[in-house]
Amino acid sequence: MNKEVKVSGGISFTGMLQIVFIVLKLCNVISWSWWIVLLPTLISAGFIVLGLIFLLIYYIIAARSLTH
């Protein structure tokens, strides 16, 4: 019996872009504000928070429909 386990992973495009922006900022290649440099991470975090808010609203509506 040969069971192969394939592991997929690694860094995403957003993660790689974030690393590139930080390295360029620290090497003084770009003179952007740190807000702009950290924007890829902030946008990703915003999508996660937005998804959690939608899930919370969904569960609240589902719970109310079960009680009525």
C-alpha cells in the first residue's frame, strides 16, 4: 500500500507582493507611506472581516427564522 500525501501551500500572490513592497521600502527604493506598503495585507484582512460579518448576519437571520 502506497499512500502519497500531497501538501499544497506556500505563499500567495498577495503575500509575495507584501514582502516585495516591504523590502523595497526598507531599502529606500520606494518612498511610499507605510499605509500604501501595507495595503495588500490590509485589503486581505478587510475581505476576511467582511466575510465574517456576512456569516454573523446569516447566522443571526437563520437563528431568528428557527424561533419563529
